[in-house]
Amino acid sequence: MKKRYVSIWFPHLVCDQMAIKQKELKTQAYALVAHERNKQMIVNVSHEAKKLGLRPNMPLADARITFPALQAFKHQPQRQQKLLKKLAEWFIRYSPSVALDEPDGLFLDVSGCTHLWKNEALYLEEISSRLEKEYHFHIAIADTIGAAWALSHFSTQQIAAPGQQMQALLNLPPKALRLQDPILQRLSKLGFHHIASFAHIAPTTLRRRFGDELNLRMGQAMGQQQEAFNAIEEPNPYRERLQCLEPIQTAKGIEIAIENLLEIICERLKQEGLGIRNATLNAYRLDGKLQQIKIGTNQPSIHIKHLFKLFELKIKQIEPDLGIELFVMEVLKVEPLTQHQEALWHTNTHTNFTEIAELLDRISIKAGKNAIRRYLPQEHHWPENSIKAVADLTLQPQTNWPVHKPRPTVLLNQPETIKVTAPIPDYPPMNFTYKGQIHRIIKADGPERIEQEWWTNDGKHRDYYCVEDEKGQRYWLFRLGHYDSKVPAQWFIHGFFA
């Protein structure tokens, strides 16, 4: 997959945030100031203050001579860092990989994301529409982090087409390559005022004049050299880490790590009245590869022994190789702990509800998540709508199961069409063809008419038949709607009896 990156630059980040909080002020001209050389120096200004000619590094006294109504606030570096981190977490909705570009920018790895908004232009438009109400920003997308940063900071072009970052950067100043001031000064003295003026010079020549940094930044911007993308971790309040003093290579060592992590997490959840529904164990090997196992429960649980057994059944999936140096356990879904109840559904036998739920958890781990399902009846006429799947074992039926008519053991999610031969209208079929196989019917019972609900007008009634073929297998068939001699009848198979 071709890599694509978005760079977003907030030149007035904290000032914009102050403007949001200080809407009652008469002016939108703000400045952040700090003490330097016994003077109050401006560190950053709002967009409106910039229009008035105010700039960072100006003495506050000089700025107020130019604009007496300027509102000044104390510069707090940690405020900008916290705000940038919160914005990064908010942007996870647009990309799973978001990195900080301190002090005032973000990078997004949008590879495989933009198609959800049809194209890159609509993707950027969606982000811009959400930000423009509160922040001043510049945004751009390109194949590399360096190219996206250059466009967002020094160009009005927002999109560099795949493979076209060179053409997009040629007319930009050398500063767009994120070079240090000494290199920029030397480039300026030599008359290199645009990237195009030195882009085609041999790397060895540039290295002799300017050192390795210029070639490195050029290579990163053009996609010839890799650049690290340090994505932030999505905040998860229920995550615990266990660093290993020595690499773990045995199953026993993994078991001890799981027990320790479960004890810490379950103690926290117990204090909050919550239980685990889904959890993941991430095991980071020395070679950098990730080993991962997941568990799920039918009801919220903080029963450490039970949760450990679920993980234990999957330990064999972990390949430690040279050893595991870090374990991270994440609880992806929590729910309030439920009270114990003695009766399960409508049985008269009092059974320990928790033990049954834990038994179902262990079976699900071995047989698969969908191996066990629970259904409850609901008020609908058509059979496929008369049941609903539920995951919560504590839910009780709101209506009774219908028992006045026979129903198949296996019901198809949706009826499937079949070819039927019937002697005369309203008679059971003599044979039917299903999936290429002909079934000759020797016994039949019906019809049982099932109407669609009166408030629904988009379905005909159904006439159901219980039939048995020459092999003794029984099926549930139906004809849709009234018999019409001009139109061939539509027949369907809907279920199988035991």
C-alpha cells in the first residue's frame, strides 16, 4: 500500500484556545508572553494580532504601543503540549496513527483511510470543516512526512499527487526542508533561495558544502530515505505494562506475567464496580514482533482464576522465539458488574449462574466465538423475525416461546428458493429440488398460513408445509402468496427438522 501522510500546522494554537475561552473580551488580539532578559517578550500571537503587525520575539511594551488593547497571557509551555496531545487523540477518528509534530503540529498516517471519504480532497475538506470554527491551521497531504510538512508550512497547495512530491517542493524555500539556521544561512549566501536551485546537485557535492543534514532532509522529503513516525498510543484507562528483567521464553513465565497483570487490573476494576468483557494480551519480542491473544466473556468478570484459564487456553498461540521483553494487557470493553442470580432463564433447577457463564466462556475459547448462541422470542409473525440473538445471559424473555405448532430445529437466516412440483393448488408438493438434488416427498402436513404483520404492507402471506422425503429427512417449505395460474408459484425452503 502506498504511504500517504497529512501534516496539520496550528500557528496560533494556544491563542486560538484562549480566544475560545475569552469570548467575552472586546478584542480578539491575544499574546502569550514570557520573561526574558528582565523584559516581557511575546512568544506567540493570535491570528488577529498578527494582522496588526505583532510578531513573536517583540517586547510586550513595544507591542502595546502599536496596539494598546492587546490582551496578554502568561506563556505556559505545558499548556500547548497538553492541548496538542488532546488534539492528537481527537484525530484518531480520522486515522489510527497520529504523531505529534511539536510544538504546534500533527502528522497523520492516512494510508488506506481517505477512501472512506471517497477521495483525499473530501477527506481534507471534512477535517477542515471541523477545525475552522475554532482554529487557524494549514493542512496538506503527500507521500512523505517531509513533503506534507513543507506544503502545510510554506505552500497554498494542499495535495501533492502520489509520486509528485519533487514537483510540489521545487519552488519552496530551503526552510521548507526543516533545516537548521546555519545551513539556511550558507544556502542564502550562495544564492540558493529555492529548493529547485540545488535539488539536482550531486549529493556528494552538497555533503562537502553543507554536511549530511541537507541530504538527509532532501531524501526524507522525496521519499528516498525513511523517517520515523512515532504514533501516540490511543488512551486506554485499563492498560497495564509488565517489563521483564530477562527475556521470557517459557509458558510458565508467560503464565506468571498474565496472573500479575490480571491482579492489578481486576483490583482497579473492582474499586470502580466494573468487570472485564474483552481483554487483549500483547507480548513484545526481542526482535520487535508482536504476539497477541484475546479473550471475551459472556458477563462482566473480575474472577482472576477464571480469566486466567481463558488466557491459559491460548498461551500455546504465543511464539516467544528469542524471548519476550514486555507484556501489555488491555481491557477493551468493561461493563458494570451484575449481581449473582440463582435461576437460569425459566428452569426450576437452581444453578450457580456464574459457573454456567464461566463454562460458556471456556467452551467459546475452544470452539470459537460463535459456537454458542442464545436466542429469545420476540413478537413477529414471520419466523426469521420472531427470534433475536442476545449476548447477555441475564436478559429474560418478554414473551413465551410458541409451542402450538411444530417448528424446525434449524431455521435458515433467510428462506432459499427451490423448484417444486405440486399437483393442484393448496396441495403439498410431490417433490422439490434444492441445491441441485431432487427430494421425493412421501409425507406432508399443512398448509399453515402465516401472514405478515398488519402494519407491514411489503410482504405476501406464506403457506407452510412440513414434508418428509424418501430418506426420512424432514423439511419446512412454504409457498409465497396466493396460487395464480398465470404466474408460476414461488416456493422456498426455510428450515430442517431433526
